[in-house]
Amino acid sequence: MGMKMERPVGDVVRRVMAFDAVHMRSLFLWVARRRDGVGPGGVPLPYSGAQTATMAAFLIAMVVELVGVEIILRAVGAPGWLRAVVFVIDAYSVLIVLAVIAACITRPHVVSGDELRLRYGAFFDLRIPRERIAAVRQMRNYNEDGLIRVEDGGRLAVVVGSQTNIVVELAEPVTAVRPLGGRAEVTAVRFYTDTPGAALAALRPSEEPEPEPAR
């Protein structure tokens, strides 16, 4: 029984470590004002606008807590090694939250000539070939739950700030890999972007030109 549990736990640990590596790289991209995965001709669809203010407020609260805990530990005469351990843990937590913000900013959704790439920071990355997209429409929903959710019927929601505003119906299913490694066949996707108009323009096929009148 112990052998059966070992591999899944190891897989989860490896995925979490991979997330941290991508998050740290995102900090450098953020400082350099660069974006990941947006090639020539690609249309970036940012999504961080709906959550950055909330996450920034959370980050500030964590920094205040870090300082407050250090003051309290000094006041009660806590040993230096204990204060150092607590400080490192709290500082690393602050760094991770900052890195998650950076990842969401530097890793937008992307529409290219071949695919729609949906992402959420380092946690989620789904590539949908354009030939599998049957229909696209704008539909706002302000009451979404969770972040990455697959409902009955293979309907995937990639949620930001409890919101989605674009729906993509698929002609054929695609396989989505959830943050902890679970897989699901997806037949439709709801996602959020700060620029829904740009998403519609990039995803909807251009209208064929009208034929010229006969002469």
C-alpha cells in the first residue's frame, strides 16, 4: 500500500518544484518587461487585471505580518535562530506570492495562427489547435468558483477573480492537464481575459471577401 502512495506524492512534489522554478523565472521576465510564449504574430490576451489589486493587497498584508512577527519575537526575547527561521519562511512566502503575480502578468493567454493557448501563471497551460475551435462568443460570468475546474460534459473553466468572459466551443475534445497532474477531456472552455474584444477578433475567422461583380 505504501508503494502505491509513494509515486503520486512524488509526482506532486515534482510538479510543485517545477511551478516554483517557472515562478522565479517569471520574476526576471517581469523585471525585464518581457512575456513568455508570445511569438511573432501572436496576440497576447492578458488576464491578470482582475486579480492583481487583490493579490497586491494580500502581499502587503504578508509583509506587514513579517515585520510584526519579528517585532513580537524580539520583544519576548526569542532566540536568534528561531527569529531567523521564522523570517526565512515568511520572506519565502512573500517571494512566492510576488512570483505568482509576475507569472500571471508575463504568461498571458496567446492566440497564434495555429492555436489558442490558455494559461494561469505556471499552474495551467492548455493548447487548443485552431481547427478544433467550432465557435467563440463573449459571455460574462461574475460568480465562478475555483481557478481551474472541469464540469460534467467536459466543460472547462479557467477563472480569474471569480470571472470568465469568453466561451470557446470545440468541434473535437482536447486533453487538459490540471495543476496537480490530473487529465480531463474538454469539449468547451470558459476563460477570462482583460481584453475580450481582442480575443473575439483574434479567434473568429475573418469574413471571406465578397466576389467582385461580373463585367
